[in-house]
Amino acid sequence: MSATVRSEPRASAHSDRPTTYKSNLEEYEREGDVRLPFLLSYREVKLLGIAGVGFFLDAYDLFIINPVATMLQYRLYGGKDLPPGLEGFIKAGANIGSVIGQFAFGYSADYFGRKAVYGKELMLIIFATIGTICDPTGALSPSGSLIWLAVWRIILGIGIGGDYPMSASVATDRANLRRRGTLLSYIFANQGWGSFVGSLATIIILLCYKHVMEVDGKTSKVDGVWRILVGLSLVPAFGTLYQRLTLPESTRYTESRKGNLPIQDEESIEELKKKANADPGVTEKVTPASSDSDGTRTPPGDDVSGATTTTEDEAASRKRAAAELAAAKKNHFREFAHYFSEWRHLKVLIGTCTCWFLLDIAFYGINLNQNVVLQQIGFDGSSGSPWQRLFKIGIGNLIVTALGFVPGYYATILTIEKLGRKWIQIQGFLLAALFLAILAGKFHELSTAAFVVCFAFLQFFFNFGANTTTYCYPAEVFPTRFRASAHGMSAACGKAGAIISALAFNSLTKKIGTPAVLWIFFGCCIAGAGFTLLLPEVRDRDPDIVYAEEQREHEREHGRHHQ
């Protein structure tokens, strides 16, 4: 299917789309003819800013917990290690909450609509961040302070988890087909920047506290460092909250809830291809159009009969729309169950869920426990004063992030529309497995330089690979009416893998050694490449068109059966 469909010039007042939508769509598609996929329009950049902040906060909040946990050692335990159980609970807390948020917000976005739900997850993130920095470390026991932190991080995780299906659906509903994967990759790449800024902020805030901690010897002032570090995430959150709360519903989602997606006749499917390729509205609202008796939509201001639309007609139209929406909500779960009762759809869901689960076991197993890596490269903060130790850890995290995180995401952005999602995911899994095997097999023999290079390549192929595409796949392969729910389920399976790694890594490492744990991650990556074979390539593939054609095929078979 061609990625760009041209709109014919409007010949008369009769049209099936509102004037504002048609004009924007034509402009959007003309841009698509001349621009490279990774060169975004103004509206796409705006959408990237609105949706991308969630993933920035996701990485920032999830990965700063490592330096924060180290700071709490000095604030609460005089520099000694945190109790293993509580440390694991703190590190896993946000991921535990994410599972809840991904299921709940994913289903809600399909059931209630994107507009009704979008922004609420960001409000939850803000609320939980404020709760976290209010931890009364001086009034509670050390264990009580850690439990306070863990509980608020679970609430934070619910908001972060909700952002996965919400931002993926909001962006995909509006994406031009030719640049859909690129836009999703841009949004997800904010994870890399979140990790990078988190490491940079740690270093800068520690430098500000150097005199009071190093010269004055007031190590307890580290309490202020971690609170500022956590609180900084409120700036981008508040910066985009209004935009999220006022974002209009997308045309694609509205049509799907009315029952216009899928459509059963050839002419309507061709029209759907034009409508579905792009929905440029980010902040501007599409002016509602009245319905003619023949089902076509007449733009406002185009007086066909010479008479104005009556109040009764408008009221009747609103009633019909409300009735259609109520019916759609009532049938949503049954339609969802019916759709995934077919093996061709279920195997895709199994593929997206399992690949994300296997990836996150390895990805979070490495990244939530970077102290092992930092120890190998001499930045684990094992010597020196408390300030020097914390500063070394901050520098080490910055090196790790800059080497592999950010470059890998942008390699995906530049190539995803050329190479396709399936190829990038398989090669990412296999090459990550290769570097995990090198690290596992030569863990005690690699020089520092060789270890850094190998680890940087591992991070690069996580992100130029399955870490990005497992996010893109559920957003691109499932039809609009089930997209957020299926994306939430897939992401929740991923977080389940992250929880297993967060809780089991330290104890497993002590029992069987780090190399053996890395071999387990190697096996996960090989299995992930195998499960990717269940997935279709989704480049230039519109799932609503596929769903519509499947429905038409089903209707034809049903008709033949009754003849």
C-alpha cells in the first residue's frame, strides 16, 4: 500500500470530511512527499514534545534510583549497604506500579477514549514525585524511610506505566504512515535523554554540595542532593501537563468508536486509507460537521439547501453519537476477546508480550544494577570520601549512558523506515546476545578498555534493536480500537521481566556469580529473536485497513455459508 495518498481538490460543498481536516491533511501529505522520514514537521515535533516527556521521566525516575539508593546509604546507614530486601523493593517499586498502570490505562484509553484519560497519568507522576521528596528521613526509622520511598515509587510507577500505552496510542492515532515508526522511535528515544540528564544532574548537584560535604564534612547534607535530584523531574512534567489535558481526540479513534473502522465496502476502505494516513491535529480542534440524510458530512458554513441546521437536528445528532459511543463501550470487551480468539491475532499478541518480557529481563538486569559494570571500569565509588564516591558513580553512569544509550536510539530513528521493525529487532537481539556472551565468557579476563567497548556495544544494540522496537510493535500492529489495551498488556509483560531482574539479580549473582547471570541474559536474547518470528513486518502496514479487509472477508464467507 502506498504510504502517501493524495487528496483530490474539493469540487463542491458536499464532502465527507470537515474543511479544517481536509486542508490540514492535504498540507501534511504534501510534506510527506518531499521530506525524509526522520525530518519531522512542526506538528510532529509538537506531538513529540507532548508524548516524549513521559519517556524522559520514565528513564530519569527509573535510573536515578541507583545513585539515590547510594546516597541513602550515607544518610540512613552511615555508609553501610542498604538491607538487601528493602533495596530490591525500592528498585522494583516503580516497575511493580508500572504493571498496574499499563493494564489500567491501556484498557481505559480504549474504553473511555484517549482524551478522557491522557494527562491523568502525568498528574499521578507529579503527585508521587512530591510524595517521594517529602520522605521524613529524620522522623522515621531508616527502614521506615525506605518503605515510605518504596510505596511512593509504586504510585510513581503506575503513572509511568500508564504513559506507555497512552503516548503510543496518541502518537500512532495521529501519525503519517510513512513516518509512524520514526515518530514512535523519536518518542521512545527520550528514555536515552532521561538517563543522560539524570546522570548529568547528579554530577552538577553534587558539585554544588562539594564544599558542605567535603570541606565542612556534613555528609548528612546528601539528603538535600537526592531530594533535588528527584524533584527536578517536576519541571518537564508541569511543562507538558496542560498540553496533555487539552489534547483533542484523534479523528482515527473517533471514527473507530463510531463503528466506521473497519468499513465493509471497497469505496469506504479507499476513503479510510486517505483518512488513516495522517491526523495532523495536535492542539487545534476539528470543527464538527453536520450529517446529511445520505450519510455524508457537510462542513460548517456550506449551506446545501439554503436553510440553517435546526436545533432539533443538532440535538438528534448528539443523541445518535452518544448512543453509538455507549454501544461501542458496551461491546468493547466482547469485541476485544473475539479479536484475540483468532490464532492469527493471538500469536501476534504472544509475540509482542514475550519479546518485551525477555528483553526487559536482560535490559533491566543490566541497567538497574550498573554497579557491577561501574566496578569493572573503576567508577563504582569503592574508595574515597562519601562525596568522591558518589561523584565517581555519577561520572560512570554518564559514560555508560553517553556511549551506548543515546547513539543506539538514533540509529533506530534513522533506519527504521528502511530496514523495518522485524529486521532491527532480530539483529538487535542477536548482537546483544553476542556481546553478552563475550562479557560472560571473558568477565574476569577483559581489560578495562575492552570491557567498556563491549558494554557500550551491548547498550547500543539493545537500543538499536529490541528495546525500541518492542515499544513500536504493539502500537503499529494492532487496530485502533484494541491498540492501547494490547500495548498495555505487552508493556506489562516487559515490566514483569524487569521486576524479576530487579528482585533476583543480586541474590542470583551471589549464588552463581555474575558471568552465569549474564549467560541467562544471553539465553533471553536468543529466545527473543526466535519469538520475533511470530510478528509480521509492519512498515507501511495500516492495521485498521488490515482489520477492515479481514472483516469484509469474514462477511463474504458468512454470506456464502448461508446461501
